[in-house]
Amino acid sequence: MTRTATFGAGCFWGVEAAFRQLDGVTRTRVGYAGGHLENPSYGDVCSHRSGHAEVVEVTYDVDEVTYNELLGVFWRKHNPTHRNRQGWDIGDQYRSVVFVHDEEQRAAAEASKAREQAAYRKAIVTQIEPAPTFYEAEDYHQQYLEKRGRSSCTPVLARTA
């Protein structure tokens, strides 16, 4: 059985690449969610006027990978104590957010966030919200790093926040 999960953890290129490495992930799409503009473009999102986050929609086989394993990748791929910023990327489109598709995902995300907080001195600012409409990003953004022979666009983050 396949399910869908949606995560925002900064620039979507590296986040997508991380999820694509997991056995059980059957599809990823990068896009935009959580804003107020219908069918936003990358330019709209970068303008900071659409309110959307850059997100990765992950389709996964529940018999091969668990939602908690996906959450583990999410937490390791970014610094959840930074509000609207990841590395050099600054803006509301880079916010830390888990868009949940049902109450089971909400409960798992909230429990996971509480466990993760113990690893940080600063408060985790990750939002946990109901999944809104997902707008797929332009084709050139899909599997961006793979198309360029890279696996990451950011350095590994130390857990010292």
C-alpha cells in the first residue's frame, strides 16, 4: 500500500535527493504548498508574496518504509530551529514544515518533534499543519541534483543548534 507524505525543509532539491535514496520511496515530486496563490510559479514563491513553502511530496510503500523513517530523514536534512532559513537560503519558502495527510501522521509528527527537541538547545520551530493543495514545481526542478550528478546541495549540518 502506498501513502503520501509532504515535507518542507529548506531548498527542495537536496531534500528530494535525500528521500529518493530510501528503499520504499516510490516517487518524489518537488513543489509548493501552504500559500494563498493558486498555481504559483517559482518566481511567485521566491517573491515572498505567495506564502508557499518549497516542499517535497513523497509517495512511499508502507511495507518497505515507515512514516517515522521519513520523519527521521526530514529532521536530519535541515536545522529545524531556524525560522524561515536554511543555510544561505532565507525566506518564508524555506520554512520547516510537516504537512500531514491524516491524524495518524499528525500524531507521529508531533511525537517525533517532541523527541527531536531533546537534541537541540533552541526551540524547534517546525510547523505541523494539515496538507494543503500541492502545486508541482516546474520540470527543471524535478530531480534537480540527480540530473546534475550530485547528491546534495548543502553541507551536512552538525546537531549543535
